[in-house]
Amino acid sequence: MSNSHHVVPNPDGGWDVTRASALRVSRHLPTKKEAVGVGRTISRNQKTEFVIHRKDGTIERKNRHGNDPRDVAG
């Protein structure tokens, strides 16, 4: 999904915030906590899905910021 932001471990240390299918990292931060904070802000501002990965690269959790289709009237 290209309309998502991810927090992923950087092989050289630290954590990266990336947009899916982007060629470059949006931000590189020393800790996962910092990367999650920055990534969440970016994702909320751009209304994208936000995906947080574990150190091994598997998905830890996902959040949607403005992309959920409403299935309930009102």
C-alpha cells in the first residue's frame, strides 16, 4: 500500500520513518519511541495508514489515520 507510513529498523542502527514505495527515508531517529512519535504525527497529518514494525521486521501494529471507510450512518 503506497498510502502508508512505516517505522522500520535501520540495518545500521536506529529507526526509520518511511512512506511505502518511497526511494528515500523520511526521517532517521535513534530510538523506536522517537520514530513512532514522528511517524504518527506525519501519518495523522497526511491521513495515511501507520505501520509499526518490530526489530525483526515483522508488523507489530497498524493504525489508520483518516482512511477508514464509514460503514455506519451518522
